[in-house]
Amino acid sequence: MKYFISVAYDGSKYYGFQRQKGKLSVQEVLEKALKKINKGEVLIKGAGRTDRGVHALSQGVSFELDKDIPPERLVNAINSIVLPYIKVNYAKYVGNDFHARFGVKEKKYTYVINIGVFDPIMNDYLYNYNKNLDIKNMKKAAKVLLGAHSYEAFTSGKRDNYNSIIDSINFTKKNNIIKITFVGKSFYRYMIRNLVGALILVGEGKINREDLKNILDLKREGNYMTVPANGLYLVDVKY
């Protein structure tokens, strides 16, 4: 039987989603749990490869089991092994042609920034920036990033294709916590963390909307920083 599960995890406890030799990953923990349940090897496919420190509220995962286990029972069985830093939200049957990565239509990520005083308790779960930012200017500048573009200037590493579409970038602020939410189909390595780094420069007044547009259009890296992974959350994946 083939299944889809939605998985949440604390990225601070793992070296990313993808299996890595000698380093604990979310994939390894899930596959070991499923092997125990299935009484045989299980290879999972994830919707995306979140980096070390990146969290997920709903990561999409697909896999096949040799036995038919009702989805609710499967959720309980997996959670009994993988808690407390990984949790399956729900499970369902899917068709044999379903693929958690290639079937993605939309992903939602949120980046969390603390502009108030340093918070040591939450340091693994947000970016302790601890300085004020001009959110109004950041919102205006973010509009140039929307739509279809090559995001080469904001992608780390070499790829054959840097093209993607960002459908929306939304900002919220509450009690000195800024959340920037990105919705689109494809986000490449460090892309969101680099985009946030550039938007922070706008919020600092070091670059403006036109400067950001030039970085995007000319496909040249700016002087932005790649913000820390611990502020980034994969919120949802739609199929």
C-alpha cells in the first residue's frame, strides 16, 4: 500500500531532512520507524530537503508498505517511535503514481525574526536580529520579487534552472516578532534565507526597492547575508 503523511519536526535536533552518512536526519528517523512497523526496508520521498536547523509544521512524505495499515493506526504507530521531536500530523492512502516531491503544486514557508531583546529560550526557533526594521519599506520592496523570475542571485550553488514563481510574500508583526511568509511552487537552496537577508537590508535602509530589483534582474549577488536556518519553517505543502 502507498501512503502520504504530513510530518512536523524540530529542525534544531537534526542535520536536515535528507539522510546523511554519520549525521542524524529526519529521513533516517522516519525510515527506521517504518522499517520496524513494516518488518522490512522502507524508502521515503519528501516534498523538500529542508536544511539543518529548518523546522517543519507540515512536510509531505510518501512511501510504500508491504502491509495494509489503516491510516489512523499508522499515525499512532509511527508517533509511538519518533516522538518528541518528530510528529506525524495525519496519514492517508494515495495512488501508486503519487510522489511527494514531484506532485507539489505549492509550498508555504514562514521566516520568523525577533526585533526585540535577545531571547535565549527561543534562539533555536527564530532569528534573534534584535534591532528595529522598517517593515513598510520591506513590504514595498518585496513586491518586485513576486511573479515569474530567475532567482539565480538568491540561490546558493549551481543549478541548470533558477526559474520559479513566487505567488505571495506577506508580513505580520506582533510583540516584536516579524513573520515573513512566502508562497510559491519551488524554492531552491538557501533561496528564502537569502531573500530575507536582502529584505533585511531594505529594512535597515542600506538598499532600496530599486536596488533589490537590480539584484534580481542582473542575477548578481548583493551584500545581503544568508539569515540563520533556525528562523525558517516549512508551513504547508499543497498537491
